[in-house]
Amino acid sequence: MIKRLCIVGVGLIGGSLAMSLRAAGAVEEIIGCSRSSANLKTALRLGVIDRFDTDVSKAVNNADVVVVASPLGSVRTIFEAMQGRLASHAVITDVGSAKRCVIEDARAAFGHIPPGLVPAHPIAGTEKSGVNAAFGKLFQDHRVILTPVAETNSDAISCIEKMWKITGAEVVMLEPDYHDEVLAATSHLPHLLAFTLVDALARMDQHDEIFRFSAGGFRDFTRIASSDPTMWHDICLANREALIGVMEIFEAQLAYVREKVIEGDGEAIKTLFSRAKSLRDQHIK
Amino acid sequence: MIKRLCIVGVGLIGGSLAMSLRAAGAVEEIIGCSRSSANLKTALRLGVIDRFDTDVSKAVNNADVVVVASPLGSVRTIFEAMQGRLASHAVITDVGSAKRCVIEDARAAFGHIPPGLVPAHPIAGTEKSGVNAAFGKLFQDHRVILTPVAETNSDAISCIEKMWKITGAEVVMLEPDYHDEVLAATSHLPHLLAFTLVDALARMDQHDEIFRFSAGGFRDFTRIASSDPTMWHDICLANREALIGVMEIFEAQLAYVREKVIEGDGEAIKTLFSRAKSLRDQHIK
């Protein structure tokens, strides 16, 4: 049972976590915090939080667990604001899609990695954002990756592990840099490609027709291009190094495919398509 | 009412068309044709067709309407096989995702564009294939593009237009080259990107983890990479010119984005992502 939980950034992820823990009776009091009091008022009205404070340094007062669930670009400032204001036993966690940057932000803001910091990343979400899109079952049967470091206190790890298990998630531990490489490939690059494709097509003369004659394939392929641009721009910058690495691999492969299309090398194209299909069919049920 | 309908290629599209027309009582007799008699036996057992012949030249005998619904790479051979065997009033159509190539295949096979040929493309499908995946409502509220040429007989056009309207589709006319450019952008390029992405990721050291930690975004983004490799390799070759044009536009935009990620130019990235999101939200309901 968490006595006092502070959620900084009560959006889709923060809001859904609050709803899930509340529904399980796993939390006594939830304090919301964000820059926009309008959003916090909505969260209060929806019963997602019990009270709020737009000032991070006050919102974290006496909190047992602090969850930073705001875009990655704001994490360092939030850490700075809570520096010196946390209870000594407070466990701090986050939900960012990149993990090395959160660890570096903590080092910069606190002057060291706080032993109570457990960097975390729930692999869940939709293209929607904001507390209005939140729902308690968001994490059910999804994976949450924790990336503790050498400094991390084991009690803090088990506290955050328990918290996520209550939401129905499966908790997995990964090394932060490894997490960042895997997620660059599986999530950050696809988002970047979807945004880039829609933008590239929009610049073509026939762009009205392009959207008009698009079918389910295009709709699904570009669904993630309806994601929050601020959040995703933060992720692309925060995980820049790993993202560039995987972009290079992808661009080289795409150049190879283009060459084969130009040459009319049907066998090479069919081989590649077949390999991709069988891998996807095998891994994605 | 179509008295005798011959469908060459009784897969997802050909099978669904047969089921839809039969359910509407719009056809008297349906003859299936394909190279695989196993597939035709399944189609017969499912009641999708009334009888079959694996020989195109016999299957089209006395047919009022012939629908070629096999991969684009086989269209020319099929046209050649039906040459001289068609009833004089027969209307011929197809369902291919590229249209200029079908017109050229007809010219090569028949020595001219038959006035009864109405090239067509239903913008519908799933990543599944085969007659087992067919269902009569597949075309409901989808668009079907007809790309008649100067030689095309207007009675043939209205016959095929009526046929598709019966399935619940909306029928639209486009110029063949224009169709091919639009579809290269909206469908062929996304498929190629999805196949290429899955294949590129599979080559990374961490590829097991990549698939393990993928979420809904990746699943949707790569759904079309589970499409039939033969069919899609045919489409990429058949619509090569338009596809290469749109690949170049996309690759230039991707190179721009990579440059901005390397430079850490957050404003440029956010601007592009925001523009893409607002376009997608506006066009895809």
C-alpha cells in the first residue's frame, strides 16, 4: 500500500496508473502535479487524483512514491524542482521511453543518482494523450521495463516492481543502454518513419487524393503519426544516439531495396519480403 | 444480373467478390479458375464458386464477365491464355493494385486494348490471403477505382461499375497513371517500408528482444509486413516507376529528419511531427 503517491504529469500514462492503483485499493492519497491547472482540474473531476499542486516542490511533500510521467524534455527541470523537497524514504520513478537520459538528468539535478530512483518504462500507450484518454486497464498484460543502476536501492526496486504488478503488467529488468537500443528500433524509429511518411506525402501535388484513396493498411501504418508531437520530439532527442544508429541500419536496407526495385530484381525483393513476413508472423501473435 | 461470371484467382479479393455478388443474387453461375486445384476445391466446398477449371482458356468459355484477381505478375499470361477464347460480348476486368501495367499486358497479349477491358482496383484487403480469408462484406464502404482508357466501351464500364456498387463499394474513375502515382504513395511505399523495417530489425543483434518488447504501435505499423510477399513483390515491380519516385521523396525527407536529429534541432523535428499529426488527424477519421 502506497500512502501518498505524487504523479507529476497526469496524462494518459500518469492518469491510467493512478486509476489502476486506486481501483486496486493500493494507494491512500494521490496528488497530481502539472503545469496546466485545467488538466489537473479535469483529473480531479474524474476522480483520478485527490488533490493537486502546480508547484512540483510542494506537490512532492511527504510523498512515499513520486512518479514523473511528463515528456522527457521536462524531466530534468522537474527533478531540479523536487531536489531537497523529498522525504528521505521517497521512491522516485518515471515512465519515459528512453532511460539513459533520465539517469543523466537525475545526476545533473541531484548531483548524484538518488538510491531511491528507479527508472522505468511501461510499454503501453495509445496515439491519444491527456487524462481524458486514461483508463485503468492500460497496463494489463503489458510489459514494464525497470532499468535500475548500481546506485539503486533494492527496496526501491521492489516497491516499484510491486506497484506495476498491481496494474496487471509484467515487470522486466534491463540495462539502461540496452533498453534504449531496443526501444529505438521497436518504437522510436517506427514513430519517426510514420511522422516522416505523412509529412512527405503531404508535400506531393496529389496529397488530397493520397489521403482520399488510403485504406486500412495506410491507416494502421500511420496511426502512430497521430501521437503527441512534443512527447515524440523529446524522445527522439533524448535517445538520439541509439535512434541514429538504427536509422542508419534502416536507411541502408531501404537503399538496397530501392536498388533492387530499379534493377527489377524480383527474386531479391521476394526473398526480403518473405523473410520479413515470416519473422513478423512468428513474433507478433 | 451476370449470367456467367469467371473469376481467375479465387483468393481474398476474388473470393470476397464472388461471395458478395452471390449474396446479392446478382450472379447466376460462378466459375473459378486458378493454378491450384486444392484452393479451388476449398472455394467449391465453401460455396464461393459453382464449378472450376484450372485451364484459363476453358474457364472463360461463354463467360459474360471475367475477373482476373491473381497477382499482377501473372496477368499477362492469363490474358494470353484467354485470347481468342472469350465470348464477343465478354467484359474483362481485374483487381490489380497498379493499372498501367495491366493495360500494357492487355496490349501485349491481345495485340490491342480490348474494348471490353475495364481495369479496376478495389481499395480493400487485409494482410491475410487465400479464399479462406474471403468474406462478402470486404468491399462495403470501400472505394473501387476504375481506370478505363480511350478504347474502353462505355457499356463495359457501366457493367463493372454496377457490379462493384452491388458489393457496397463506392466507384471512382481515375486516369491510370494518376492512379499508379497515388497508390504508390498511399499503399505501395508503406508496404515496402513495413517489409524493409521488419527485415532490417531482424538483422540486429538484439532482434529477439526487439520483437519481445514491441507494443501496439509496432504491431499496427508492421501489420502490412504480414501481407503476401509474392503479390507485393509483383506490385513493386509492376508499379516500379511511380514507386521509385515516391521512395525518393520519402528518402530525402528521412535524410532531412536524420540531420535534424543529429543536430539536436528540436524545433525542426517538432514542426515536422506536428504538421504530420495534424494532417493525419484531419484526413483519417
